[in-house]
Amino acid sequence: MRMVRLVMVTWWLQLKMRARSAFDGLLSLLWPLFFATTVFLMYRERPQTPALLAAALGAAVMGVWSATGTTAAAALQMERRQGTLELLVAAPTPFPLLVFPLTLSMATIGGYSLVTTLLWGRYVFGIHVVVRDPLAFVASIVVTVVAIGTLGFLLAIASVRYRTAWALGSAVEMPVWLICGFLVPVASLPSWVQPVSCLLAPTWWMAAIRAAANGGSPLLDLVRCGALALGYVLLGALLSRRLLDSARTRATLALS
């Protein structure tokens, strides 16, 4: 219970800090609208087709991922610049429990972009997205936010040892859109790419959201997404231990 309370308190603190950040606030406000506008203009030739509705949901989730991927990869680099990374590492609390709430707060703010994108499509472009199973849809969104937070956690951990690892978030942002089927069905991708898609949680959370919106059962997709998210957490925890040991051995935590 102490760990749960720690995660929740840290998440809430980080959420309030980022909600008041001019950079994060402006990014979450405007960036998803650029994505949505571009996608809606691409698909507007045949309005209200299933492809357009699927693209509307994909554009909504794109904002959540974009609000997390790039900022999560740069989160610990910012701590390094502020001189607080050493304090986080030296704290008696396990380091992963301090990083995960940080990336989870980013994904939570990104959840705003999902709602904004759907409203933007509804009132600006006239795209009606009918959710046939609202309860399953909300559950899918919650799992999506948590899963994106865990993937952001894995990206953030990589920057503990290597200063330039923050660029990893920018490098994987657009490939994740494509590989995970945000705008293009995974089945239409080359056969060698599809196994990679299955190993990425965004593929399954996108499938779960679309299934819930269309009245299908997202349960299996949510289970797969949750299993991958748990795997990301375990992998990140193991990776953080190895990277921190390496940084301590070389005394390069603040300089690497």
C-alpha cells in the first residue's frame, strides 16, 4: 500500500506541475489538433466511411502517444540539467517507482488530446464517432493511458546512462503511428513488420478502442495490452538497475 500511495502522490504532483507548464500545456493543446486536422483532410474525400471513422480514432490516440513518447525520453535529461537526477537515484525509494509516475502523468495529460481530437472532428469537420459500448470504451482509454505510461517509462529509463537517449523518443514517434495501425490497418503492412506490431502495446490498445467503439469485445486486446505493459515495467526495472550500476561504476551519472 505504501508503494501504491507513493505512485499516486507522485503522479498527482507531476500532473499538477505539467498542467501548469507552458510548454507541456501548449503542446497538449495544439499538437493533437494539427495531427487531427491533417488526418481529417486526408480522409475527407469520402466522408463518414468506416475508414474515416477509424482514422478519427487513430488520430485521437496519436495525440496521447506524441504527448508521452518525446517528453518521456527527455524527462530524465531534464532532471540531469536541473541537478536533481542524483537526488532521485540516491533516494531510498526504488528508482523505477519515481520514474513511472512521471511518465504516467504525461500519458494522463495526453488523454486530454483524445477527447479534444474527437470534439474537433465532431464540431469542425462534422465527423460523428458513435461509441456503441461506452463502458468498454472508457475502460480501453484507461488501459491505454497506463500502457502508454509504461512504454514511456521504458524510454525514460534509457536516458539514465546515455545523455543523447532522449532523441529515441523523437525517432520512434512516427514509426509507432504506422507500425501499430493508428492510421493504416496492420494487416496491410508488409509481412515482416506485422510480428513487430504484435510486440508493441499500442497495436492492441488501438484495436481495443476501435472494438469498443464498434460494439465488439475489447477484452482480449486489453489483456494483451496489459501483459505487454507489465513486461515493459519489468524490463524497465531490470534495465534501470544495470544502467545505474554502470553510471555509479564510471561516476558519470551527471556527465554521461
